[in-house]
Amino acid sequence: MKIANVEAFWLRCPIPKEKQHASDYGLLTNFDMTLVVITTDEGLQGFGEAKAAVGSSGVCASIVNCVENELKPLLVGKSVNNVTRLWEEMYNGTRDHYALSRGRKFPILGRRGLTVSAMSGIDTALWDLKGKMLGVPVLDLLGGACRDQMPAYASGGWADVNNIGAQLKGYVDKGFRGVKMRVGVMDDSVQKSIDRVKAARAVLEPDIKLMVDAHGTYSVPEAKQFCRGVEDCNVYWFEEPISPDNKQGTAEVRASTCIPIAAGESEYTSFDIHDLLQIRAVDVIQPDAAIIGGISEAMRAGHLACAHQVELAPHCWGSAFSFMAGLTVAFASPSATIIEFSLGGNPMMYDLVKEKITVTNGSIAAPTAPGLGMTPDWDFVREFKQGV
């Protein structure tokens, strides 16, 4: 079966006012994603997501252009069977024959950034296609599930000090045994973030996992101050304490605290994850399948987590397609024990696809449908497609 067409659609959908939230990114009123569609010569279609931003909103025009004008010509007419080979051909460009004959990389200039995001959507769509072609879930192609169920943690937590406890308790009342709240520069001061975390922990039972996420907004001294302030709050991990550009600083923060440090959502390829691990900057790595290079590269990050004996927790703040990609990688990896589940306003998770992703008693079952098991609602795609 050969690739006949590769398309990309930038979708932007308004978030209903009652589900909007404000963070350091401002008031989020829209959710964006790039839907990548690969069609074979027999009419079978695979779907993937490519992201232009870690959070909810981002301009995806450049990704659409990259997919349709740079990468599509490399793929049309090729077999969908050889997913790994196609990844190497996209990453190495005209020197792909050197890479494949010598067993090492000869990357194009776009070896990081939006080109790799575009590759992410294509790679995920190829895995989806291959699973559908063979009639098995992608999870089976990756070696099968390491566990039958996976706990999900509720990702949200933007309320102020007077309301954060009730907001997170609301997530627990829905069955979640882990919750994540946002901290950092959005609170104006480190002390206000500390006070919010203490208020949250005062309401939550001790066995409820509490994660905190600063979106990379602290300085190194601020992150250390925050850690000292919440070290008695039984924080399960502290995510993206400082800018991802300062890997040595992240390692410095980790060395100063007993709170596990999580990072990796905005890293490109397993080479970036390798760099974080080499300098002992993280306890938890968080590849985003729609950013790092697709399911292929997220799995390589999972292998690194296993080799370094750290936790894998894929970043899953995106559409249903990147969520299922991250979930599949998590189930296939021995190092993953919990998965992110967005409780923010996210029409790409709930309205873009015909299927419903369900969490029961705080857990998600291993995927069983062929491919990634998701089908786009084409009426939704037509309504929210943006011009490029």
C-alpha cells in the first residue's frame, strides 16, 4: 500500500466562555491544532497531530506549509510499511542515503523546531495507517501493553488561593487520584504560588498525587525558593520549573530539592531528552508526540527513560490524536505509570472526533481499536479550518 496524498489542516475552535481559563499565556479563548491526513492509493487514511505551541493556542500556518510543500514530495509514492525509514528520510533530507548506509544522522537544518513538529503529525498518521492496515492497535505494533489500565491525573488547577482547594477536590470527586495545578509567574510572586499549593494540599487527602507546573516561568532562584516553600506538601513532581533553554539551570534546581523535577514537553527529538538526562536535570520526562517527532521519537524517549530509570509521563495537552499517541506510548513503556488528562476547555479533545475518550474511576483502559482508534468529524474540520 503506497502513499497517495498528504494533507494538513490548521483548525482553530473557540473555547466556550464558561470553560475558558487564564494563565501566564493569558486568557485562552481558542484551541488550535494541525490535523495531518495521509491517504493511500487504496483510500485508507491515517491521522496525526502536529503542534505549533505547547499550550492551547498557536498559529499553525507554517506547519501546514511544511507538511504540504516540503515533506509531502518526499513521501508520495512510498510504501506506508516502512515508518522508521520514512522518518529518517524526512530528518536527513537529501543525505538520507548517507544516514541509512552509515547508521548515523545527517540532519537537515530543520532538525529542531516546526519542521520536527510537522514530522510528528506525519509519523503519527503513518503509525495510525499501519495499524489500520493490519487491523491492530498501534499499541500492538509497539510491543503491546505493559499494563491493562493506567491511572490518569486531572490537568487543570488555575484557581486562586481561596478556590484552588475546591477546584482540585472537584477533580478528585470525579474519580481522579492525581491532580495538577499551575503555578509560576501567573501568581505574581513565589509566595503566592506557595500559598496556593499549601491551600490545595490542605484540602486533598495525603494519598492524592499533587503535581505543580510552572510552565517554565521561574528563574533558578525563584524555583529554588518555591521548592523550599512546598517541600512539606508531598508534591509528586514539579514540572517545567524554568525555561527549557536553561537545561543546566534545571539541573541546578533538581540538585537543590527532593521534589522530583519533570520536563521535556517542548523538546525536539530524543537527542534533546538525552541532553536533559546526561546532566541529571530530570526525574520525569514528558515528550509530546505532536512536537518531539511523533510516536517513533516518543518511543525512543521512553527507551531512554527506561535506561536511566526515570519516569515517563507523556505530555497530552492537545487533540484526541496526540492524546491517543501519548497514551499508546505510555502503555507500551515500562517507565510510564500515569497519564495526563486535560480538564481545561478543549474542543479538540472532545468535539473533533466521533469517538469518546473515557476515564473510569480515574483510570483509562489500554487501546484496542485498529490504529489509534480515532475518526475525525469532517463537519467539525470544515467548520473550523483556517485559511493558510
